[in-house]
Amino acid sequence: MTDEDRINEFVKLQKQIKQDPKRIAAVIKRWMAEDTKLSKRPKK
């Protein structure tokens, strides 16, 4: 992923957050949970 792609994704996310902050917060929490789970625990 190039820097430009990342910036575009970020801008898109910002627009979505303004429209629906609670749903986006839930998605981000889920990503964070996935990041920590993958490194610490094997899948069941």
C-alpha cells in the first residue's frame, strides 16, 4: 500500500466517522482487538 492509498483511506474514514461515529468506533475497536489477539493467542 502506498502512502497515497493510506491518505485516501484515511480521508474516506474521516468522512464516514462524521456520518456514523458509533459504527466506526466499533469497527476500530474490532481491528484493535484482532491485532492484539493474533499476536498473543492462536486461533481456536
